[in-house]
Amino acid sequence: MAEVTRTFKSSSRHGYAVETSPYFPSRLACATSQYYGIAGCGTLLVLEQHEAGISLMRSFDWNDSLFDVTWSETNEHLLVTGSGDGSLQIWDSANTQGPLRVLKEHTQEVYSVDWSQARGETLVVSGSWDHTAKVWDPESGKSVCTFQGHEGVIYSTVWSPHVPGCFASASGDSTLRIWDLKSGRSRLIIPAHQAEILTCDWCKYDQVVHVFLSSFWDLRNIRQPTSDLMGHSYAIRRVKFSPFLPTVLASCSYDFTVRFWDFSKPESLLETVEHHTEFVCGLDFNLHIPNQVLL
């Protein structure tokens, strides 16, 4: 049974995304917004876990909602956030000042950001409500390539943990796309759902297994999903594969619940967690501590 071991509450802010540090086991970042992101400003919270609970290490305010956050894979103090004003911000958690750099090319909300984990690749991908994804060089502050093709809002962009220069995107146009940085085009288009697709993730152990919403896809055969996970009563906001167990993942939803699944089992639902009293938008596994999940 899952237990809530530590809780942090932020006054007048709603969490949109949470991500554990790839360097420090006890450190996490949370992108937050006022009024559910409909209006108001946003705050990036850098938090530290300890035996007594979770404490605020640093906070950074921005003049619009913050919808996503990703840690740098090359510098333990750097983070990138995506904002409702169409910009990305690069922050230094060791510095109390404002952002080091603001990247502004998108024309609408930036809903997703992800820092590449590939060796030798210092790149960030962003997905926007302007229907485009962009790959950025965070050191120069300029985009390397703009990817067009989606006919709806892009909700999620995630780098492949296996193939350099490859990322996936999930969109309100009901498609999942796999993109190639070298060609600047989509390698694969999957008409994967009859409704908007809000999230996607890659299996950390198998480069051809991909999940969005509640369906698993083998990218070698996209005629139909390999399996479906049914259980949430409202839209799934985020899915994440476990970094420790190849067939386990977690999902969080607008139905206020978090669910854990093992797609290798006939009865795939392992557990339902109902500790939240609002929409659950953020979810991440701790990369250092097995079985610890951040919500």
C-alpha cells in the first residue's frame, strides 16, 4: 500500500509539474501557477526532502503561469520551465536572481519542456499550443529546429532515452508523432486516439515500447495498441515509466487519483492512490530511491 511520507503545501499556487533532480536524491522542482493556470503568475519551487518533511530551498516568480519543468542533464543547478506567455526560462537554483536566460519564439503557451539525456547532446525540446515543437540550444538561447505538422495543441514532448535526436509528441489532434532532429520531420504518425492526447512517455528498458494516455504501442507495429489500461474516470494528465522496473508505470489524472500499473500482468492495475483533493497534474519517479514517487 502506498503511503504519503512527506507533503509540501504552497499557498495560492497549483502544481502543474514535478521532477526529481538527476544529481541530488532529496531535491525536486515543481512548476506552479495561480488559478489553475487560467490567469495570474507562476512560481518555480525548488524543494528539499528530509526526515521531518519537505522544505523550500528556493523559489522563483514569473509573470505568467508555469506549466512544466525539467532539470539540466549537464549542470546540477540549472532548470528550464515553460510558461503561458510562450517563453522558456533557464534558472540557476544556486542563484537568487531571476532567470539566466529567456527563450522566446513560441507564439502561445509552452506546455512541455524536456532536457535530452543523450550523451553529447545539450538540447531542450518544447511543445506549445501554437502547434509546434522546438529544439533549443540552451547555451546560445536559440532554437535549433522548429517542427511543424500537428494540427492541434501540443501537450507533451519527451526525448527518447535510447535514440539521440529523437523525441515524441502528444497532441490535441489525437495523434502521437515520433520526430527526428536530423531530418526535421516526423518519422512516424500514429492516429492513436479519438480524443486529445495529453501525455506520453518512453519505456526506459525497451526503445520500441511507448505509452500515451492509457494505451501501449509497439513502434514496430502501429496498426493497433498492444494493450490498454482502463481505470481512470477522467482524462489522464501524465504518465511515467518506472526507472527501475521495465513493465511498471504510474499515471495521474483529473479524477484526483494516481494509479500504478504493470502491463505484463493480466490484471494490470496494481494500486490506486486517492490522497489528493484536486486535479493531479504532476508525477515523477525518484531516479535515486526505488519506489519513491513524487506527486
